[in-house]
Amino acid sequence: MSPPPAPAPLTSEQLHALRRLDACLLANAIETFNLRLRNEGFADHTVRSLFPELAPMVGYAATVRIRGSAPPTAGTRFADRSDWWDYIERLPAPRVVVVQDVSSRRGLCSLVGEVHMHVLRRLHCVGVVTNGSVRDIPAARSAGFHYFAGSIAVSHGYVHIVDFGQPLEIGGLKVASGELLHGDLHGVQSVPLSIAPQLPAAATAIREHEQALIALCRSPDFTLEKLRQLLTSLPP
């Protein structure tokens, strides 16, 4: 039996609706569908947003694996590759480049700096997520290009592409090529495409319940009994 077809890419309106959600509210909405454990589907504290002031990032994952801390055994540098750019262009836009650094000294050197950032922007990428490092921070910030990284580096060192388009793991988050990602100042998470169109409505319902709880806590009529009663009406 052949596998079911992959969900179609979201419309621009659906993507915009997801960008309007902060990561915490989105995570709460995803939980209501019981598609995964609540401790899965997001990167841990080792991958953080360098530009928390930016609006949420949403895009399809272009997966890349790199090394860069050690020189080649022959010659002075590794051969440059541009075939991974063709791979990026085959994915739906907008795109998020997810870079797993598998170097022996992870994060010592960076693949993405000012020049590569501009190349990726031209390829309709909106950000980079990596367990390694990034550099040229002011240029990326001024361009509004998201950096989610484990560290910041001075040099590109001996960075080279190992492979691309393969499943990888960043900060405990398993990412497959073409998977939909969302990220903001709280962190990065994957968004199941099968439920993505339904998430804004689910988030709205959750937010309405949260606002009712907050309003009660601020009210002079607050009592624990009223709080318990209101909590029983919350989504599971």
C-alpha cells in the first residue's frame, strides 16, 4: 500500500494566520489535537532566537548538515558546493534553512554570515535554525532575517556542506525536509501540516479562555471557587 499523499502547502492567508500566533499559544493549540507528546516537537534551550524583537517566523524546512572545525586532509580548503541552493528552490516558499553542525567542535565556525544570508534571502528564506553558530549579527538583524542558533562565531573556518535534504535533529527537535516550522523569541517548533489550517481557530478559543481567567484574577470579585469553576470549562 502506498503512503498517503503529503498535505499541500498552505496558502498565503494560512501562513499569515500562523505568523500572527506566538509560539506558546501555538504550542497550546497543537496540544489539543493529541498528535504528539507534549514534550516533543520543539527545540530546547540550546537553540535560541538572537533577534527576539522580530515577528514570528514561519517557513518550510530546508535541511543541511555541515562540518567546519577541522581542515581537509588534502589541500587548504574544502570544495564549495552550490547544489544545495537548487534543493532549496525546489521546496515551497517561504523557507527556513535548518543547519545541523556535526563538527567535532560544534559552533566553532559558521556557515551563514552576511553574504550567505543575502543569498538565502534571495532564495525566499526567512531565517536559519542551527545547533551551531551564525555571524555578522548586525547585518541579519537589519535585514529582519531570523537567526536561531546555539552560538555566535567569528570565522567561517573550514565549513563545508556534508549533505542536504535529509532528516536531522536540532536541540532535540527532529526536522524533516519540507516540514513546517514556526519560531519566535520563545523558540522553534514544528507545525503538523495536517492540522495547520485549524490551528488559528483553536488558538483563538484557547486565548479567549485565558483572557477570561486573567480577567477573573484581576477582578475584585475573585474567589478560588470561581477560579475552579472557570478552569473546568477550559479545553483539555
